[in-house]
Amino acid sequence: MRNTYIATLVAAATASGFFMNAAQAQPALSDAQAMTADRLIDAGLEDDLAWDILESLTTEVGPRLGGSPAEARARDWGVAKLKALGFKNVRIETYEMPYWARVSESAEIISPFPQPLAVTALGRSKATPEDGVSGEVVRFPTLLALQAAPETGLEGKIVFVDEPMARTQDGSGYGTAVAKRSQAAVEAGKRGAVASLIRSAGTDSHRNPHTGGALRGGGETAVPTAALSNPDADQLARALERAKGPVTLNLNLQVETKETVVSGNVIGEIPGQTDEIIVIGGHLDSWDLGTGAIDDASGIAITTAAAKLVGDLRGKPKRTLRVVMWGAEEVGIYGGDAYAEAHKDEMDKHVLAAESDFGAGVVYRFDTRFSEEALPKAKVFEAALRRLAITPGNNMAFGGADVGATRDLGVPVVSLRQDGTDYFDLHHTPDDTLDKVDLGDLRQNVAAWAAFLYIASEMDGDFGRLPVKEDAQ
């Protein structure tokens, strides 16, 4: 059966121009390499290691807020796990970062319809006074409407940005919806408001508000800010419609901050025959409401299990496979930035980078960001992954938040795009737990990543270099 498949793959690839021919030289896998990639896919589709890693991290550590003692325990867990799996050069690379954590949070309509609302503080929010802040609620249907509002007239009030989020397979609705999370508090503060509320950046209809980082664009004027669950945002909007006068609300957010704490990245390697490096991984931290199974213990599990499958092949891979468990992504991408800074002198040895950070939905598309000269190599990956129903993408891959700074230093990236149709039902909520992960989907991810890693390691030549961002040098 497998030999029949390989013959079909070779024939299809040759007919499509993926393999070398006399008229036109194209990147190619040898028959033996194609068969090995196929065996790795078979192994990935039966893999149990990813689930074991996922269950271990979410059970033995649980929530892992960036910079917290729980994240420190996760680093120790990561070192022990990588060593037990046979990875080499396992270590923690530390860095310093500011710290923020929620202590308590509540919101309630005071009048005219007294009732509590399901709310959660947004990352980096300022605290309210101990008894909270109270004020009349002013609703804006979108962030753009708030930004267009006069800079007077909201003094002493609580701004409510009621902008919904679109459900999409690729998660593209998030970019628009999340803007209110980072900017509502700033815009409200500019206009004299005492606090801001947003409809959660999520697509569910449960009373689970979605947290997430705020104030990444600067927060000099920011006020205390929180997210309402989608049903509670609906409830507040209805209250505003039905009230014959002002709707008054109390918001109470208590937080803990520290100027500097220690976080770190956990690194392990499968040494190759050369000093060229392929860096992959996921982020080790999570928000504190759930156990971070979807975001991003799944990414840790997928990439570690895939690298282990390649490492278990006879002989060393051609290139070194470096697995990174990045720290403190959720609260500011501190780990990704620290990794690029710590390794900037060896970026010329980094030939490719990628992160798994979009849950555990099946991979449905393969995107690259190679140089124009290296772009034909994408066809080799696409041919090998097609049996997994993974379609060719474009050459505009993002790569992942934690490899952004590495990409900015010229390293090519790929994205194994996952189905995110339901991802933002769970994202940053108490519902981000192990039971939401489908084992079959997780295995399909491992199969795709293992084949990708093997091909990337064994393929002759590199994937070009990207333009270096001026401010990244």
C-alpha cells in the first residue's frame, strides 16, 4: 500500500514539475526521502506522545501566567520533559520582564436594573480604587466610533465598546476585533472616562469572558479596562435600550504588578550533521483563566512530538532541529523577542523558523515566506503534505508571534495553518482545557509537522533570506 502511494506521489509530482527533469531543474526528494516522509506521516497519525505531553503540562502545571511562579514551574517541567525524551543541549535562557496579575474582578449594574455581569480584567489593566469605580455607561458600536467621538463629553463615565467578532476559519476576524482590546482604555482615558469595557474578542455565546493583553500601543491615558462575556455584553446593550434614563455600573478590578521578574525560554535540540538550525516550538505560558491546553500547550506538544519522530530516525538529521518553549508570549511576546536578541549573532545559521500557536485544529494549508529564488522548494512540501488534505498556500507566511523578531532578522518562515473555526470560542477563557482537544486532529498536526521538519532538514540548499527590518538590526 505504501509503495503504491509513493509511486503515485512521484508520478504526480513529476507531472506537476516538482521533480527534476532534463528541460527544467526543480527541487526534488529522492525516492528514499519521499518514502521516509511518508513513514513519518504514518507514524504521526498514530502518535500518542503529543497527547501525553499535552496532558502532562496542563495537569501537572496548569495555568502558566507569564512571569509567575507557575510559569517557572513550567520551565522546570519543560527541561525535565525534553531531557527525558532525549533532546540535547537542554537549557533555560532567562530574561527580565514586567509582571501583571489579576487579584479580583467584578462588575454590576447598579441602576436601573441591578445585577452582576461576567467580566474579566484585561492584561496590564490598571487597578480601580478598592471599592471600584462607578459611572454612567456610554455605548459605542465599534472602536472606530469611539475614536471618532469628541474628546470631551465622557468625563466620569464608563465607555462600553460593543464591537462583535467574525467567525472565520483562518482567524482573520481576530485582527479587527482585538484592536478594541488594546485601544479602548486609551481612547476612553483621552476623553475623561473613568473605565472602559469591551465585548470579548471571541466568537462564543457562553458566560466566559475572554481576557488578553491590552495597552501594547502605550497606555499613558489608559483607564481600568475589562472584557464582558458576549451574553453579558448583549445584556448590557439591552439594558441601555430599555432604560428610561442612564444606566449606572460599578467596575472593580484589583491587580498585582511588579516592575521586574524573571522569565525564560526552554530550549532543546536534536543535533544535526551541520550547524544550520531549524527553530520550531510553541509558547509555554498561558493566561490564568483556563489550563492553556489550546493556547498553547497544544503547540508545545505538536512540535516536540514531531521533532522527536524525526530525531528517532536512523542517523542524524542534516540540520539541527531546535525546539523552543517560548515564555511570556501572552503578556507581550517577551520570550520571542528575547530569543532573537540572544541569538542574533547566529541568525545566519538559522535557515527556517515556525511556531504552532493556533490550537489543535487540523492543518489545512501550508504557507511559506521564502526568497523568490527558493520559492520552488515550497512545491516539495506541498506534494508531501497533500495526503493530509493540506492545500498550497501563499508566500506571505506569518510564522507565529514568537518567531516574529527572528523573521525580522531575515530568517525565512512557514505557517502550517490550522482550522480555527472554533478557536475563538475557547481562546483566553476558562474553557481552554484539555477536553477541548481532539486526539485525531492533534495527530494530524504531528504528522504534518514531522514531514515538514524532515524535508526542511534534508533538502539541499537553503530557503533564501528575507529583508532585514531596519529597526531589528
